Amino acid sequence: MRQHFSRDDPGDFTKEGRPDILMRKGWPNGRKPMKRDRNRLEIVRGLLLSEVAFQEIYKKHEEGRLHFSDIGLWVDDKGRSFLYNLKEQSHSFFRFKIKRSIPRNEWLLDLVIGSIFHEAMKLRENIYQMEVYRPMYLQYKSSVGKSDYEKDYLQQFERIILKAKQGVVEGMEETRSLFQDAMAQLIDLFKEDSKDRLLVRFLLENLPLLQKVYGSKKKKEIFNSMFKKGFLDAYQFAGQSYLESKHYDLASNYFSKALKMDPHNHGLRFLLNFSLGMNEYYKNAYSKSMSYFSKLISFKVEKKLKREYLRKVEEVCHKIFSELKEERGPKAARKAGSLVDRIRKCYDEL
């Protein structure tokens, strides 16, 4: 039975063993993220998206062009809106299905999400009053009768509309304040979990969303607070994570981004070429794969790192050699065999 190598076990490595990222297999160090980890990030993403939606709602309110239809998909109590689903997901995750005690920061996040939902529901009702009932009240005012109850109605209707108008203004500011504090709390959560590979991947994959919520300057500050060298370390961290979980296309993408920021980093260039070579190998592009692998021999990097990856490359090149020899004959496999010898020699000299 074939076994797959990892950083700690450089055993046999085959194409059959390549993990499927869509099935969430092949996670770093053999650790598959718990469903809890993924669910928490879904809640974070939902909160960020809800904030973006509210930004547009607030803008329309300030410009005097907000309508009830603008908030229907943002909040309702029938399960068809963004905030309702986020609230339900948060309560289910943080309150009802956790056997252990809930960390204070997660408990507080759930409380804030619930508070945002209920403030938004009050805001929704007040906007509905202003848009639907206010015109009817004004129409009634122009034709009010002389009876005492009709005069009482008029006074009550005026009070209702006044309260609704004030409620819209106050609700907008309360909701805005809650979102601002929630976004600040998320930054603290990001700092606390800066070594969480799933979180770092999530943040880098959602940079456009972070941009909309925090802006360019604040987005950069977030990564600077998480890593000593900011985006450079984050890209390298994500690249290493994807490399260890054998998602070589994604690993090469992040190593490439890191290398653009630190073009003289031989370690990054070494890992980038290894990732590119492995990715081409899985696409059966053996010539391109060996071209990337051959570059690894001359890189001056830390010996342990070089030995570790050259050993993996030697195994892959030996497989290429065997496949080419069987399918096309000894002459076609000559280049792969030569590369195996060069890599083995380099490996032995380390």
C-alpha cells in the first residue's frame, strides 16, 4: 500500500495520492480543520458582507433615497435575509452545539451579531412606517372628521410618525456604531489567531472584501499587526501551508506574491520552483516539471530545507524516468535519469 510523504514522513509520493482541495483533504501536518473552524470563518465572512451591505444602506439614507425595498434582502424575520441567516448561524454555532465553554471573544461576537439583527429589525419597521403609513396619515390629516376619536387618531398618528422618523435616525446610528465595534473586534480576533493557517488563507482569499470594509490603509495595518513583515510573511505563511497540504498551484501563487515583495529571497525562490515543478508534474508536463526541478540544485538555501525537498524531487524524477522509459523507451527517459543522478549527488553532498 502506497503512503504519501509529508514534511515529517518523506515516503513514497504518487499522483494517486494528491489531495482534493474541493473535498477539504490534505490539510497541513495531517490535521483536517474541524467543522467548527470552517463554520466560524463563515460567520466572520457573513458579518463582513453584512457590513458592506449596510454601508450602501447608510449611504442611501444620508442621500435621502433609501426605500424599504433596499433593506428587504438585508434583514427580515422570515429566513430570507442576510442578517437573519447570520444571526441563526451564529446562535447555532456559539450557543447550542458547543459542549465546551465558549471563549469570551466568541460569546461577545454572538451577542453583537444578535444585537445588530434586532436593531436592524426595528429600523426595518420604522422605514416601513415612514414609507407606507406616513402618506396615508397625511391623507387622513387633510380630511379628518370632527368626532373626538378622529381627532384622537390624528394626534396618535402624528406621534407614531414622529417616533418612526426619530427611530430611523437613531436606528441608523445605533446599527452603524454596532458594526464599527464589531469590525474592530474582528481585527482583535485576527491578531489573536495569526498562526491559524485556515484564517490566514481566508483573509488572503477575501482581500477585496477586507478592502471594502476597512479600506487600503487599515487592511495593510491588519496584516502588519498579524505578522512582523505584514503581507510578505502572510503570503509566505499561506504558501507554506498550501505546500504542506500538497496544493502546489495555490502554493506557487502565494510564493510568487511573496517573491515580488522580496525578490532576493533564495528560500522563497527555491520553494516557488519546487511548487511549480510539482504542479507541472501533476499536469503530466514532465519537461516543464524537470526544468523547474533542475533549478533547485544551484540555490543556496538552508541545508535541511534543501535536503528535505531534494529528496522529494528525486523520488518524483525517478517516477518520471520510469514512466517515460516504459512508454517511450530509454532515450526519452535519459534526461530524467540524468536529473535524478544530479539531484542525488547534490543531496549526498549536503
